[in-house]
Amino acid sequence: MRILHTGDWHFGKTLEGRSRLKEQEAFVDELVTLADEEQADVILMAGDVYDSVNPPAAAEQLFYDACARLTSGGRPLVVIAGNHDQPERVASVSPLVNNRGITLVGMPTSEIITVNAARTGEVARVAALPYPSESRLNELLTDDAEEQGMRKAYSERVGELMRHLGSSFRQDTVNLAMSHIYVLGGLESDSERPIQVGGAYTVDPSALAIGAQYTALGHLHRPQMVKGEGMMRYSGSPLAYSFSESGQTKSVVMVDVAPGGIPAASEVYLSSGKPLVRWKAQEGLAQVYHWLEEGRDANAYIDLEISLSEAMSLGEIQKLRKAREGIIHIRPVYPEMLTEELRSVRSELPVHEVFRRFYQRQTGGAVPDDSLVRLFLELVHEEESSAEGEEGAVL
């Protein structure tokens, strides 16, 4: 049996107000083609269909279109809700699609899912657990509980549900697990909404030790393996949704497995979606315009950092944005004299006020807007964090 594992579609998500719908539509086209060409027998979608509990109509339409196309010809599809989804919304159309081989699971359930692979004649059993918030688990974690105790209680509750589902596994079936959770050991990125508070909403891999041959995970956007019983993987998101995902190659996972056998998994890389890149122009604006003229990263979204000796004018910022629509952030980096000035007066004035005064002096009285001040404060914070890390390493 061939299983296609995907997740974290986040339909409806934007990037600083820029729609990603066309890229998401291209992903669906690519996914349908892959499912057909790779002869996938079953598709597992591991949560976060949408980016919000109230997605735009176009995002819902895209999801329904994806479900219809992926199951054309009778191929089974199992979808679970993620932490970004409204579980009732995901499952609301179940009465209309169940007879098409589409299973939509919004809330945690005690029922195992059984699907049939027409091509091979094999049967798969799926222990599917949607995002298990404490309310969805019906688990009350007290506010005054110690962090370690909260984490243990949550993880044990997840394990209890998974073991119940796994009790329906059989020797003559392909036994699979799927959930939308943060498993200890996984690497995060900025575009994932946290699903753990103080470490409480994390799950120990042992909670998923239920005898599944393959465990399809959702939530983390970087494709990765997780150490645990059997084979556990995050498929990752199909598009880069934050600049912390810059440089990541997006993919889905194809898994070949027979009843009682060891699964063989491979990543199938995706080509749809614009890359997110970071530019650091240490030679100033001239270097940026040189890169633009040579067509560097022509189809990408760009996070731009420029080393400057003087503050950029509003006209220069607008000119840059007109030169390339893909420029999302413009972050000026000022010379060492600003750092020294900050250190000398920090005890007297807030950092943001020091920056405002410096900006006014450099521009002849112009007042920086709030977004520019926020960008500067982010840079100061990054510099301080880096310095503290270096000091700690020396000590």
C-alpha cells in the first residue's frame, strides 16, 4: 500500500497582507498530479487545513476542491483538524462526503478509521487524533500545577487515547497513526502557532507507542523525523509561511508499507510556492539595486536588511518597494556610533526614545513611524541575545 502524507496547508494564510491563494491553488494542482503519478492508495492530511477558525470563502472552496480531486476514482482521504482549525467547521460537511471515501475528523474520537486500498486489496486502520487541546481532551490541568506535572498529565492523556485507538489494530491490516501535536524533539519555526504553554502541551514520543507502523504528524512546518516507536514523521507545510522557513525545501511523504512490514518512506519535493529569502546588503543601497538589476531571487518574497550610514528617506523606501513587489520587510542597520550612543544614555532614556532622537537628528527633524521603531527594537533585541550567548559561551 502507498500512503501520501501531507499536512499544514494553512489555506487562507497571507504574508504581511499578501495573498498566498494562487500559490496554494498551484500546490493543490501539484498534489493531485503527485497522487496520481505516484499511485497513492491512501492520503493522510495531518491537520491545519486552514490558517484560522474563520477562513475566507475562497480557502474553504479550495479545500473542498482539493478533497474532490484527490479522491477521484475512489482513493480514500483522511483529514484531521489542527490547532488553527475550528474542528466543527472541518467536519461539518461529513454527511456529504463520507460516501466518497473522505473522512473528516474534527474532535478526538474513540473510533478507529478503516480504509481500503482498491489497487492492492489491503486494508489500513488509522488511529487518528485531531489537535487535542485540554478542553478537547476533557482534561482539567490546574493553574497551580508544576510545569512538569502539567506536561506529564497532558502527554499521558494523549497516550491513553492513542492506546485505546491502537487496540483496534490487527495483524492483517496496515496500522497507521496520525495526530496534530508537538512531539518532544521536533524543531519549530515562527509560523506555527504555539500549542504548548510552558511546555504543558507537548507530547512524549512514548505516548505514541501503540504499535503503529507509521505515524503521520502535523504542526511543525519543517519536514523531519521524530525518534520513537516505529516510524514517526512530520511532513511539513507545502509552502514557506514565515522567513524562519527560509531555505527549507518543501515536500510531502510517500510511504510504502504492507501488513506487518517495515515502512519505507521517501520525500517528494514540491515546486509550487514562492521561496522566502533573506538579503543582507552590507554595502548599502547600491548593493541592493545591483542585486535587483541582475534579477536575483526574481520570484521570491524578500526580507531585506541594509547597512546604512544615514537613515533612509520615505522616497527611498517607496522606490525600493516599486522596484520589486516581493520585498516584504526593509530593515535598516545603523553604524556602530548608534550602538555606542545607546549604551551611554540607556540608563537615562528608553531605547525607543533614543532611536527617535537619533532619527530626527539624522533626517533634519523627521519623525520615524511606529513600524520603523519596532523594526529597530527587534534588531537591538537580536543583538543583545547574540551578545549574551557569546558571553555565556566564554564563561
